[in-house]
Amino acid sequence: MPHLRLLVPDLLWPDPADDRPYHDLTLPHLQRLAGRAMIAPEPASTATEWLGRHLGLDPAREWPHAAWTLLGMGRDPGRRSWIRADPVQLQPRGTQLFLTRVDDLSMDEAVALTTTLNRHFAEDRIRFEPLTPDVWIAEPEAAVDLRTAPVDFVHGRSIDTLLPRGPDAAFWAQRVNDAQMLLHDHPVNATREASGRSVVNSVWPWGAGRLEAPAPAPTLRVHAADLALQGLAGAAGGAVKPVPSRFDDLDLSDKAGQVIVVLDAPAKALARGDAAAWTAALLDLDRDWIGPAWAALSRGTLDPFGITALPGRSGFAATVRRRDRWRFWRGPGSVADLRPSVGR
């Protein structure tokens, strides 16, 4: 029987002290799940990090997100060392620098920016390439020994305690400083700034290393848009599929084993600072995914069913088995109650 887990970055409002987003927010299926499921705290991570831990990778090591990204693009990363170098905007707030992903570039803009970087870094034999407008990689000549933080994790935070560290940290810090000077007055940024759009004034290096395959997981099936996550699942021998628009479009035949679906609409809404869109994404999640999944659990075509929230700082993992449906003495929970740090 298939096992289904939904990974939902930013399912919870990022400020744990702020209850206002939950006022008048009724999510009957999620609230029922909160009342009946086993709930445990989930360490702060991205969806790719969650899957890597699930596949037995050592979280103390640097994971080769860049190589997995290439694999997700259908390209062979070979045995070379790669590093992600995504376009970002750094903004000073007091004495700290805060990072924001720049995700509205056109491919022409990305090519123009990386062409400038490549002219300068040719002497260092480092080549930048935009795989998509907002996903860039760098191919250095030598292996890279760094410990880094994923750009999605750093987004919206101060970079002071999250800068790359390790034997090659000083080398890459200097290259990032050089990139900042090159990008500062770039014509692409001048045009974007004039039209009120975010500028790309830095790159964020992360996910360095050679391709590493986790333990085989041939029954794994992952529905995700993230390229690194697709590459990791593929490296494990799992199947990679597009994300359906709703549960009813998901194939849960008997051949399905562990099925992971990454639903990132709430995270995209928060990245835009759009609280109304975040609320709408939660309502869609409740109606189109959690309610139908609960019905499948009741029919016996799915067992177990779980949701893992992956906000930036803390989260939860809720898992319900078919037998848990009868725990009727535990009434509906609340969305705010799902911000726990204790299991039940």
C-alpha cells in the first residue's frame, strides 16, 4: 500500500509569536489531522535536506546540491566539483546584511550578468552558468571544500552567521566580493533599479562538491519542481514526476511505494510578502490535498498519510495511520497548535 507524505515549506507563519494570521482561518481537514495524528518536531531544513536525511545522508557533510541540480536538468555532472552560485540581493539593515533571492530575472538578464562574471573569473578558471534565470552554478577547476547554507534557508535572514566556512571559505569569500563589485554598476541592474525591481548585487555559493548518490530507493517517487530535489531522487534510483494540481490527479496504484509531494505555494506567497496569497494557498491545500487524502486513508487505498511542515526555523511532522481515524475523543486541533516543539 502506498505511503504518502506532503512536504509543505512555510505551512506555518514564520513568526511564532504572531497569531494574527490564524485568526478566522478555518482549515477543517488540517485541524482534524492535528487532532488525530502523531506530531513530532521537525528540524529546520529545506525539502532537499529533508529527503537527504530520509535517504540516510550524513547531515554533517556538505551535500552536492549543484551536482544534483545538473542531474535534475538531465545533464551528467561527471566527477567534477560544482557549486551553486544563485543570484541574490544583499541589503543592509543596521550593521547586518540580509539576503533575498532574486527570482524574477529573465534568461537574457541572467546570461548578461554571468557573461560579465565569466570574463573576470576566466583567470581563476571558474565558469558561471545560468541553468534557469534564478538557478546558477559555477564550475571551478579545483575541488571545493566548503560547508554552506542553502539559499532557500538563508532567504530573508542575516547572512552574518550563515557565511560559507571550511578550508576554501577565504578563497570563495574573495570571489564573492569580486562578483559584488562587478555586479554593482552592471547595466542590467541599472535598468532593473530604474523600474523598481530587485537588483542582483551578489551571488550565494552553496551546495558544493562532486556527485554523491544516496542508498538506493527504487520504490521512491518524488513530485517536485526543485531541480536539486529531482536530481537527488534520481540519484537514489527513484522516479521523478511533475507536481499534480490536486490529490485526485496523483497516481497511487499498488506499485507506488513511498510517495513524496512538495507543495510550495505557501512558500512562494511568503517570498512575495503576500499574506493573502499564503492564506489562499493553505485553503487550497486543505481542500485539494488533505481532505481527499483523508478520504483515501478511510477507503484503505493509502496508509499512512503525513504532512511535514518545513518553515525556516522550526516545523512539525504529522503522521496519521488508518487506525488513528477512530481517535474521535481527540477533537480537532488548531493550526496554531501545529507550531509545537513537543510530540504527542
